[in-house]
Amino acid sequence: MLFQVRMDVHLPHDLDPEARTELLAREKAYSQDLQRAGKWPHIWRIAGEYANISIFDVDSNDELHTLLSGLPLFPHMSIHVTPLATHPSDINA
Amino acid sequence: MLFQVRMDVHLPHDLDPEARTELLAREKAYSQDLQRAGKWPHIWRIAGEYANISIFDVDSNDELHTLLSGLPLFPHMSIHVTPLATHPSDINA
Amino acid sequence: MLFQVRMDVHLPHDLDPEARTELLAREKAYSQDLQRAGKWPHIWRIAGEYANISIFDVDSNDELHTLLSGLPLFPHMSIHVTPLATHPSDINA
Amino acid sequence: MLFQVRMDVHLPHDLDPEARTELLAREKAYSQDLQRAGKWPHIWRIAGEYANISIFDVDSNDELHTLLSGLPLFPHMSIHVTPLATHPSDINA
Amino acid sequence: MLFQVRMDVHLPHDLDPEARTELLAREKAYSQDLQRAGKWPHIWRIAGEYANISIFDVDSNDELHTLLSGLPLFPHMSIHVTPLATHPSDINA
Amino acid sequence: MLFQVRMDVHLPHDLDPEARTELLAREKAYSQDLQRAGKWPHIWRIAGEYANISIFDVDSNDELHTLLSGLPLFPHMSIHVTPLATHPSDINA
Amino acid sequence: MLFQVRMDVHLPHDLDPEARTELLAREKAYSQDLQRAGKWPHIWRIAGEYANISIFDVDSNDELHTLLSGLPLFPHMSIHVTPLATHPSDINA
Amino acid sequence: MLFQVRMDVHLPHDLDPEARTELLAREKAYSQDLQRAGKWPHIWRIAGEYANISIFDVDSNDELHTLLSGLPLFPHMSIHVTPLATHPSDINA
Amino acid sequence: MLFQVRMDVHLPHDLDPEARTELLAREKAYSQDLQRAGKWPHIWRIAGEYANISIFDVDSNDELHTLLSGLPLFPHMSIHVTPLATHPSDINA
Amino acid sequence: MLFQVRMDVHLPHDLDPEARTELLAREKAYSQDLQRAGKWPHIWRIAGEYANISIFDVDSNDELHTLLSGLPLFPHMSIHVTPLATHPSDINA
């Protein structure tokens, strides 16, 4: 079951540079683990913004929330979820 | 080069039913031709809305506009385009 | 799996009164069938508005879209879906 | 008398971790007391957001405000209330 | 129990003048009946707009919706309700 | 001459508790003086929000601004004013 | 007492050309009468839009509403009023 | 003196096809005359939308409004103007 | 050439009181110099808000930006500019 | 391939003056290098705002994001990108 997820990152200006580096490394590892597991099939940068548009493939809303709220950057992001359904014109559906 | 495209359809209430059927058939054929050509790799229905979120893969903004403005439903849709770039955490990039 | 769904109804002013009555009767029957089937556990009127806030209980986004797009009033409503997850403070969860 | 209440939580980044833990424990206890008392019959997490959609069942606007303004997290939330009425299609009404 | 209600009127341009006159007369009578009954204690015109801000005094959300949805102009208005509670600084409370 | 005034309070999180108590006491006294003087005939809490909807009765825009900008909480509030006129259906007008 | 008034004109596309000409002539005469009477001291076109920003000088909100609702174009405009007060830096105040 | 102008076109669905063709031809000729005269140095299509972003080079706000309100499509467009000034980093300024 | 300018002031809460007094005195002197020079013919307080609506009379967008960006309060304001043209009904035009 | 880019700058109030000067100097040098390279053909100040509207000329969305995210001011700006296509009325196209 697919969801489009938009994440906008707002890091505090006074974040310690080392803490920042470590935080972003954890975020990247967390994201790549989910990508490898097939849970996060697409992630794109929105050109010009510190934001991404992603597609998640999960079994339920609960699983989606667990994955998103576990993001190391979760406290520093605003996130909006759009549930996706099969489109009748999709040649792969 | 990828773009997210959101399309919201607003058909006039007084559209002739036959014209409506023919219009939607042309839209579907147009969309599936572009999907088969690799130009429109993803199309999803937004759950609960007469709208879709799509991913287009084109060589330029001009090509994107040509494809979108050629949609049979173009006069009846509001469309918003978001340019996408490679995300540094993308395991496939 | 639960979703909050808000529906705002916009009937055309020039709708034929008989067609209007028949349309609303079909909408009511459709809604009550889904309520009895457990798919639409809650429906509330928003006080002062021709709109409702509902809770749907479905197996997937696809099922949700099938149910909503089948509403007789679907062409005359704007609908917005919010996916719901279990809250950690919910005493029934 | 039912009200939909949406609460969005915005905790300050520099909140002391112990104060945070204690605050969230008080919030949970407060919420669960009201749930057990039948005043707060539903609470759902909005998938992907630090926010909830809840249903309150109270005797008056005054009671609703007393309950909400007493929430330990009240100073850190934006709250929006929507008054709900019986829907004519509700099979339980 | 008090509610603020804002009503914005949007009459169709092609409304028959006689039907318009009769509709507005019915609206005025309906409103004045509720004012006399103490259900609609305040009604003010928003300066420069075809809109009003009103205060309703009702026993429940259901009563409020019944009164508002019975307005002859209801199909031609957008209405927004704000539930009001006693303010701790109110010298009359 | 009447004005509807909406005030939303945004107190800084790090406000000293004693300063906060003293500030709110001054606000209450200031408000109640104006209520007793007939300048501020109505004040209601918006249910669930740290905000109020008030009615002011003043001789001019200048007097209104003087009263509002003198509020002890003025630097911590966003305020929006709506000028009110007599409604033709008002039975007391 | 001054008010800023913004008026946006939305004429129906199917308005009869003669009716349109006559309507605009009446609007102009009405406006110029009020300008000569000192009630409407400023009127400016918003560059690029079928809209104006005006300053009205009236004795009360009631007088303002009477003047604005009497505009021949009133049924075809959206109007927003902002009450103005003396600015402490104004060298003419 | 430069202005950015965004124009969104909303043609009525029931516009006669011949009238539409003639209208668009006049719009194009009008635009190209102004481009040749140096008054409209840039015009770009917004990808995916029936809209353009343009740069106008005029002597005054009055000249700008005269040019824009003379557009054959003016009654069918929403237009927003942004006044531009020299940027201190502009290497051509 | 006239422009309507809206300025909303957002002073930081922790601004040193002396620095605040000095800043506001400089702002007032700056504004009054421009008023005396005829560049800033009108300044009004928006009733109830720490904001003003002003009219500027300048030769170009560049001059307007120079004047506005030179305001001592510029770093603490959000500013929006609307270019004004002569209105065809203006009796003074 | 052209993109319109709007950048709004929000510098923290407590930024060290020397750091601020150095940051702005780096931003200016970075911008002028891209202008000289033909990547950033237009940059305009929005009159009255600490913001610019720019045109970028790049080969891809990826190149655009690389250029924008490399801006020294990137962490202090909100940026919005609009993809541009050739307009059919453009005399230079």
C-alpha cells in the first residue's frame, strides 16, 4: 500500500556542528535501511528546497507512522502524508 | 529528469455523457501511450479525490509542458509541477 | 485501518428537484449499507455546514478509494482524507 | 454532545529531557483519565505527524474548554475544535 | 451555550428578482423569530460585505445545526461556527 | 460603534513565572475596567484555544486602537479587527 | 474616520454589453458623487488588476456600509475593509 | 523600470471555438507588438499550466496598467504584479 | 508614481529597552523626513495591529526599495508593496 | 532550460555582525560567479522585501539543486522553484 510523503527539514540554527553531522548520518542510515527493505521505494529531493518527496510501501497506517516517527530528523521536520490508490489508467496495475 | 505532477480534474456538471465518455477514453489512451514510452513512469490516484500524483521523466521543461498541455483533459484540470532532483540518501542514485 | 474523511457537498443550484431527491436517497442508502457493513463506523454532521466528518475502516487505500468514488454525491463533493494510526495513549489500543 | 478536536504538538527544542519525560507522562495520565470517564471517546494519531484527531463528548463548550486548557501539553499545542451534530444518515442516531 | 457564526451570502446572479425578494423576506422573518425566541441574541452586518457575524444561544450542537440548516438562505451561504466558552475575565460571568 | 476583535495570545515559553502572573493580572484588571466602562461589552473564550472573540463599543477607530494597543498583553498577541454595522434584520436596531 | 477598502470586481462573462456599459456609468457617477462629498477621498487602481484600493472618510461603520452596499457594482465585487487609525509618526496628525 | 507579471488564463468552457481562435490570435499579436517595442522583454510559459510569467519594462505604474488592461484576454485572466528593483549583486547593474 | 505599502512590525521580545527606544526614535525621524520630502504622503496605523498602511510617491521601483530598505525597522518588518495606477473614476486625475 | 526561483532571506537576529558581513560577501561572490558563467542570467530585488526573483539557466534539475543548495545563504532562505517553458508568443523563441 503506497503513500506519498513530503518532508520539510527545519534544523535549529544553533545546532552543534558535530551533533548535526551525527544526526544526518543516522538519518541517512535509517533511510537506506528502509529503502533496502523495500519500505521506502522512492526518495527525491525537491529542487531548491531542504525537503523531499518520498513514496512509502507499507502494510498499514500504523506501520507508516512507526517508520516516520522513528526518523532521527522527525523532531525537526514537518511531514504530510497523502494516501495513494491504484490509478485506472496505470499500465502496470 | 523527473518531475512530480499533481493533476486535479474538474469536469463541468453539464458535460454531455457521450462527450464525457469519449474524452475520458482519449485521456486514458494518451496517458498509456506516454507510460509505455517511459515518459510517465508512475501514476497514482489520490485516495478519495478525482486527482492523481504522477512522476514524469522528460528531457526538458519544454517537453514536459508539451506532454501536459496535450492531455485531452488539460482544459479541465488544475496542474502543479514540482521539479525533482537526486536525493543524496537514494540507494539507487 | 482507519481514515478520517471530510466531505463538503456542493450541489449545483439548478439541479432538478426530483433528481436531487433521488440522488440524496441513493447517497443515504449507499452510506447506510457501508455503515451496516462496518466500513463506515462514524459519520457526523459539521454543525452549520453541508459537510460531514467520517471515519472509515478499510483494508487498504484502494478499498477506501473504491468506496468513496462510488458515492452517488462523489461528483458534487470535495473530499479530503487523513490516514489515522493508533495513538499511544489510547486506552483501547 | 460531540466535538472533533485536532491537536498539533510543538515542543521547544531546548526542553530539558527529564522535564519532557515527566510532561508527556502527565499528559498521558490526564488523557487516559478522561478516556475512562467517557469524556474523550476517541483519540487517533495522524499518520506521520506529531498530532492527533480526537472526539470529545461533553455537556457544554465550557466543559470542553476546561478539559482542553487543563491538558499538560496545552501551552505547547495548537488546537482547533469543530462542533459535530447528528448526521441524518447515521444508522445509530 | 454560545456560538459565533459567520455567514457569507452568495446569491446566484441569475436569480429571479421576485424569487429573490420572497427568499430574503423569508430569511428575515426566520431570523427575527429566532431573535425573539432568544436563540439568536446578536446579529451584525460586516461592514462592506454581504455577510454577518452572529451569536447563537442554544442547548446543543444539534439544535444549532437544525436552526442554521433551516435558514432559507442556507443553500446560498458559506457558514463557519466557532464554539464560545466563558472568559475568565468576563465581569458578567 | 461596534467592532469584533479576535485576539490570539502567544506567550514566550521562557517567560518568568512571576512576570507571567503579574502580566496576566494586569491584563485582567485592564479588561475589566473597560468592560465596566461599557467599552468592551462582550468577551468570550474560543473553546480549546488561548484566544478570545470580543466586541468593542467605541467612538472611533482611534479610540479602538488606543484601547487595544494599551493592553498589557498587546506585544504578545496577534489581533484582527472586523468593523460591524447594523444588520437590517436586527430586531433591536 | 478613515477606512481602507479594497474592491475586486468580478463581472459575469455573459453580462449584456449595454447593461454593462450602463452599470459602469452608474458606478462612476456614484463614486464621483461620493468623492465630491469628501466621503471617498482616494481611489487608486491596483496595477494589472480589475480592482481598486480606496480610502473612505465616514462618521461610522454604519455610514461606511450604507455607502459601500449602495455601489451599483456591489453584487459583483468582493470587498474587504481595514479600519485605520492615526499613526504616531504622521506629521499631519 | 521592471515588473514581474504572472498571468493565469481561465477561458469559459462554453466559449465559441471561432471566438476563441480569434481571441487568442489577437492576444498573440498584441503581445508580440509589445515585445517588439521593448515593453515586454520576457514571456515564459509556466510548465504544466495555462499561465505565464513575464517581465515588463515600462516608465510608470500607469503605463503598466494600460498595457495589461488592454490585453484581449484581460477579462479572462487573474494577474499579479511584483515590482522589481536592481539587485546589489547583479553584475549587469 | 504611487505605491501602497503595508508594514507589519515584529520586534524580538528580548530587545534591550534602551536599544528599542533608540530604534523607534530613529524610525520616527526617518519616516518624518520622508513625509516632509513628499515621498511618503500617507501613513496610517491599522487599528488593533502593530502595522501600518502607507502610500509612497517615488520615481521608480529602485527609489522605493532604497527608501524602504533604509528603514531602521526594516530587519524587523514584513513588507508588502502594491503598485497603484490612476483610477478612471478619480475626480482628481 | 530556465527556472524562475524566488528566494526569501531570513537572517537570525542574533547573527554576529562580522559573520554576517562575511556571509553576505561570500553570497555575493558565489552569485556573481554563476552570473558570469551564464547559469544565473537574471537577478532582481523584490521592491520592499529582503528577497529576490531570479532566472536560472541549467541543464537539469540536479544541476539547479546543486547550485541553489550551495548558496552560502541557503540555510537562511526559503526558496521556491517554478519550471519555465517556451511561450508560443515569444518572438525570440
